[in-house]
Amino acid sequence: MGPVRRGVMVIPAALAMALAACSTPVEQVPVESREVPLITVDGLQFRDLDRDGALTPYEDWRLSPQDRAADLVGRMTLEEKAGQMVVGSLVGNAPFGQPATGYDADALAAMVGERHVTHVISRLATGNEALAMANNAVQEVAEAGRLGIPAVVMTDPRHGYTELAGASVEGGQFAQFPNGVGIAALRDPDLVRQYAEIVRSDLRATGFAMLLGPQIDLATEPRWPRNFDTYGEDAQVSADTAAAFVEGLQGSPDGLAPGGVAAVIKHFAGYSASANGFDAHNYYGRFSQLNAEEFAQHVRPFEGALAVHPSGVMPAYSILQGLELGGHEVEQVGVGYNEQILRGYLRNDLGFDGVIISDWAIANDCSDLCRDGYPAGEQPSFASVSTAWGVEGLTRPQRFAKGVQAGLDMFGGVDDPAPLIEAVRSGLLDEALVDEAVSRVLVQAFELGLFEDPFVDPAYAAAHVGTVESNALGERVQAESMTLLAADRPLALAEGTRVLLSGVDPADAEAAGLVPVTDPAEADMAILRTHSPSQMLHPGYVFGSMHQEGSLAFAEDDPALVFMRSLPHGLPLAVEVQLDRPAILTPFRPRANVLIASYGAGAPALLKVLRGEVEPRGRLPFELPRSMAAVEAQRPGAAADSENPLYPLGFRLNR
């Protein structure tokens, strides 16, 4: 059958048949425009995105996302297609270091309007109404493009307790829940889905359609800086938690539902098996080390998530040392460039057919500052950041070509797609691979419903995000996720108990009905809050100066130990340690009458536990080693292999 004529356009026969199927009565979907005109066909409204006065197939929301994407790709220039394959960074409208309330209009116009970059990440932390207005402004610029392709505004996680550059964003007015390990500690998929539904509702209300998360690396190397936002060290618990979160975030166990947020599970796979305990954001931490059996365990959380069809997967930064797949050693390049892992294992073996989006800066040049760090006393700059591990010797166009050939659909942290365009025009990259990648990217955007209704209501965001109810739930989950490690007395501090405090604001203690004192002789009990220790071993590197590194043991002069040793003999002591990493709690065990592990919680949550108002029911999401010697003897890729741990994986004191 030849093409069928519809108006002034020639439509392929398969597409014409799909259009014919739309003749049955359908319900109007929400449609909103600012500048794009609306047209009416068969009594239904559509956005005339290309402004030609007719219903172009990609504008027809009655068609499948796949059919619409196929039509749109055929209408795009190479420059427009390349713009779909990078994720640019939105720039705030205030000088560096000062709070922004929106995005820089000139930078936005240049990136989205001129370079056709429609996938952008926002790290803007401001009020919910202003955040929604800022994201609407991005859509207005995108709407003005030749084809009216909407923006997909994405974010790192905003609902977790800990903020860490490159991993999460300041929470602003969003409800604050414990970090990922705390969510996993509860082993409660129903609660995880409820939490994810709040995240979904909040993000869509403020104009975000994609979350770079959840982070589901298996936490096998205890020194690794990003353990706090994993789902821990138990592969099955991590798989179950990941599946529940993705289902709640996307709105369905079958993939994206209307109003859902696209989940990008990360980092596939082995990133956390750091050969030396450092993070692969940094040149000195670029290697992971694991064998095939260990790799299968690191993949298990991803298999759990893939069962509910996440929209995206983000590969690991690391070069995987010692790994053989199918009898062949994997290529010694970062996973984003590794065809054996992306096209071979993830797509062919595991059947993933969504979008593969690289982590940030993998196509950047690694300068001397990237390799060796900044001189002492000089402030590191993000301008030097590169994670092009194993491909440092390639040109930027060669890196883009190799990444796409390996299986990447999108490159994170790229504001200008010019090197990708050059890769195609110079013959390094077949445009057919570009078309395949862009098709997958556009299918996702169509599934999100952004082509019909990309705008949000700022007043709704102000009223319905960060509600009293969601904040109360977040604080309760912070408390419930805690793990009781030791207790020789009931958790039931009476009102009026006089407390000596370290790491607790006296105002929080007073609000909980306790009486803060400063003289140990007047105290009925001491309360100590602290967190996992760390060292600044590499201050000359951007991420080395921000991420936790080094020993998990508390130094002799650590303020927490100094406070504990200053207490009068016999004064009861409750200790809470926030486990951003699996700290060595050996020094606290003999002295603490109550010892609690937390995973991102405020003092009010702890005080609810100590008052007996909330039961801590979390189980350790990773084992707690007894000594640094035991840590250093572990294999980086093996789970729970510490000799004689102080507390084993899954431990919880039952009372």
C-alpha cells in the first residue's frame, strides 16, 4: 500500500492506519499552550507545534508514542536531533554563591532556543512557587522552537536528608525523608511506594518530569563516599526497594503512567566496588574491582528495578578491573563507553529498551588539574571536571561517537552538542545510530505527556508541595528507619528529664519536653549525636574536597569521643550516629547505654525515639566493621565480607 494523502502532507501507510484507528470516540486530554496555537480536529484540541495550521502526526496525542516519535524524527535536522541527545545545565539568575530565584534568561535562550537542547537539569533550590514559575519559563523558550519540542526538566534527588554535590540537591520546601539506606532499612515496599508517590507528585507539581534516581548501587565497599544514598548491601532488599520506588515514581508497574516521573536508575553497574574506596568522580578513584560472580550481585538491584520498566538507566563512571563477561575481559574504559556492558549485557541480555543516559562530564577533556588536582591553597573549579576514564586520548567528537556506538542515547552535563554534530559530519558516527537514540528519547517525552501539557500551576505547587502531612510523614520515617543497636534501658525518657546535649539544639530538646542543662552534675542523661567520620585526603579535587573519604574509624580527638570521655562515671548516655558510611562504632559500644544508627534524620526524630513515641524498626542496610584492618582486608565488590563485624548486615536489637 502506498502513502495516503491527508491534507497537504503525505503520511506513511502504517501511520495512516494508526490514524484511522483513532476514529473511535476518545476523551480529550489536557492541552495547554502559551504561544503555540491550538487546532481542533474531530471536535478535539491539539497543539499546532509546527504552526502549519494542520494536524501533523507527531502533534496527534491519539497516536502511540512510538508512531509520534517516528514521525518527528523524520522532520528534524541533525542539529535538532543532536540537541535531544545532551543534557544541559540550567544556570541560576544570581551571582555564584548567592541564592537564585530563577534561571538566567540569556543562558536559557542560547542553550534551549539556539542549540536545541531540550533536556536540562535544574539545581535551583528556592520556594515551590518560584521553582514552578522558573520551570515554566524553560517550557516557554522550548515552545518557541521550530517544532515546539517541549523541555524535559530533570533533577537529582531532593527529598533525601543529605545534600551532596553531584548526588542530590538542597531540599528547599520539599518534605525530608531519610537517605536511601534508611528507606531500605525499613524493608517495607508499601511504604517505599507511598514515599515515591509523594516524590512523583511534588516533582510534577513543580515542573520536573525526570528524576536522576534512584541510586541502587550495591554498597559493598564501606569507604565509598556515596553509600548513604544506596539501598544498602543486601542485593535482594535493594532489588525489592528499587522496584517499589520506581513503580511509585512512574505511577505503574508497567512503565510510565500519565502524570508519572521518569526514573533513571543508576549506576549500572559496579560503581560502588571502588578499588581503593574513593569515588570515580575523581581521577584517583576511577577504578572498580570485581569478578563475574560479584558483578552478578551488583546487577541484582537493577534486575529488580528493570522488572517494572524504568524509563532510563545511567551507567557507572568506573573502569571495571578484573571482570570477564562471556569469557572475555571487559574493555578497560568507563562503563559509559563499554559496548560489552551497555549493548551486550544491559540491552541484549537484560532486555532494557529505554534511554541510556551517561553520567556527567564523561566527554570532557581531563587536564593536568583533572589528573593531579589544584595546587595547595587554590580553590578547585568545576571547569576542570572530567570523567572520561579510559578514553582520555580521544578527541571530543571521537568520545561522542564511541559513546553512542557503545549504546548511549544521551550525554549528561553537555550544554552544546557541537562535538556530536561534528562526529556525524566527519563520518565518525552513522546518523542512523543517532536516529535510533533520538527515537528512544522522544518516545519517553511523549509518554510523559509534555507535548500536550508542559506547564504547571505555581499556585498549586505552593499549596500542595511540602505539606504538613508529608513533612510529618518524612519525620516519622526518619525516626522509624533508625536501627537500635544496643540498649540497657527502655526508650521512654520522661517529660522533664534533664539532658546534657552534644549535637542537639537545646530548642529541639525543649520542644520534646526535656530540660537542657550544661552542668553534667545536674543531668539525668547525656545525648550525643554525631555522624560517620571522614578525612579530607584530596582537597585539590572538586569532589575530593566535598565527598567523604578515608578512614571509617573515629580519631582519638574526634569531638564525639572527647564529649563521651568527659562524662561522669554512671551518667547514662544515648548515642546516635548518622551512618553516611558504615562507621566503626567500636569505641561507643562499651560506654553507650543506648546506641542508635540513623540514616539521615533530624534531632526531633531522634527525640521521638528516645521518648518512646516512635519505635525504631530499621535493620542495618550494611554490616558495621569492627576495625579498619577488617575493612582493608575486604574485597571491594563482595557484600558483607568483613571478618567478625561489630554488627552484621540486617541486625536490629529486638526488645
